[in-house]
Amino acid sequence: METRQLGNSDLHVTPIGIGAWAIGGGGWNGSMGPQNESDSIPAIHAALDYGLNWIDTAALYGLGHSEEVVARALRGRTRPYVFTKCERVWDVKGTIGGCLKAQSIRRECEDSLRRLQTDIIDLYQIHWPEPDEDIEEGWSELARLQQEGKVRYIGVSNFSVSQMERARAIAPITSLQPPYSIVTRKIEKEILPYTSQKGIGVIVYSPMSAGLLTGAMTRERVTCFAAEDWRRNLPNFQEPLLSRNLRVVERLRDIGNRHKRTPGEVSIAWTLNNPAVTGAIVGFRSAKQVSGIIGAAEFRLLPSEMSEIENELKQEASPTVTQKSR
């Protein structure tokens, strides 16, 4: 499978990687609902067997549970690159907040190393730039962890251009992790041109807009989301955008049918068409889901098909969509 160099690192990653958000399971603020390990671990194994060579997780997902599941899934396997994140912290009641103090970052790193059952993290990322005034302190600590050999490379997630500039004044940024999909495109104007200019790798999350563009999402399914499912509150899952988005999915289905690809594969391929994007993070809840997505690693859209998607989006003007979910 094709690989691409990630920013200034010596990591060569497959075009799509395994997203471990959903496998964090339920019971926390940000959950995508309950998830069984009996499904999660075979899903990870299937994705690795297809040739994917990286997993992206975070301490936040399941309040540590996702990292533990990743460790169990990798036991006895050839280890892929493992990326995780810090800065999102929680108290004994599960209340989540942000902290970029050096002492907290170091503790979080040690906790992630323990949960992941490893001596080194391949890419350690600041999850959110919050609180903003502590970005310099937090990034300086990540740089120290890198110097000490606890992490190989350091990156950021959900940072603006100005915030990346502040971090780069302290230490190089290997990668940025932003949201990006056909219906979530805020980063195109300033952020992607900046990362391209500075040689920062980009691994996008939610390329299928949290499952919306998979082809399996319906209005009825949205109505029946679990009470804890954070997607209930996203504008893309609400009117007037929901109708527009479901119509776009039908266009993706038409394009996919020509190539024997799923709408989800078409939506992921759309993000990978942008030369500023190194890779896309794709979540799998089961081994069966892997088979319906894996083709996106090598499938590429024709210019005429990119235009078809653009024309579908333009049929109905809609407000700018922002997304804060991970």
C-alpha cells in the first residue's frame, strides 16, 4: 500500500489510519455510544491485516479506555505506529476540562505509556489549544518529552494558524490534526495553505463527518441516536443541513457505484485528493465496517467527479459549519 511521509518525521503512513474514538465506548461526555471489545479488537486486526500502519487514539476517548483497548489489540502483533493525545483531563466525576501545564502533560504522557503498554509514543499531540494562554508551556513540555525519548514526534490538533506560529517558535510541529470532510471545510482557506508552506503534515479527522457520509446514515437513524451520542448536537445532523447532506450522500453513492466503491470510500478519497492532506483517520466499530472503507486507501476521484460533488454542494447555499467534537 502507498505510504506518505508525515511532515518532518521519518514516519511513512498509509493514506488512511485507524481511528480509535468510538472504541472508547460509552459513559463519558463525547461518547459515540456503547461499544464491545469483542467488535473493536477484530476491527483493529482486520484493518492491520489490510495493511494500514497507524492508529490514532487519545487519553480522552473513554477516559483512558480506548488506549487500553488499543494495547490489548496490539498484543502479539507487529506494532503499527501509535499516535495519541494529551491536554483533555477529567476528574473523579468524569468532568472534562483542558490543561496545558507542564506537570499535567508529563503525568498524562506517563499514563498513556502505561495504558498503551509501550516505552515510546510515535506521535504525541496536544488535543485542543486550551487554555490558550498555556500553549507555550504545554508545547515546551512536549518538546522536552521528545528530547527525553518518551515520544518520537510531536504534533497539534485543532490549532489555528496563529497558535501554530506560537508553537513553532519553540519547537518544530510534525503534524496538525483538524476536522475535514466534504461538508466541513473551514480549514481550506488559511490552515491548509499554511501547513503546506511550513512542511507540516496533516492527518484529518472525521473525513466521513462522524458517519454522516458513510451511506448508512438515514434521517431515522439520526432521530434514534442514543441520548449520550454527541452527534445529536452537530449542525450537520440537524436541519436545514441534514437534508442537504443526505442528498450529497446520494451523489457520492452514484459516483461510488461506477467504481464499485461505497459512499464512505468516496468521501474519504475526496479529502485525500487535497495535496495538503497526508492521511485521513477512519474509525471502525467492527471488522465488517473495515471492508466497506479500506478501498479509500487507493481509490482516487476523477476531476470530473470532484466537480460533480462541488456542484451538488452549490445547489443549496448553507451556513459555514464549524465542528468541535473531538
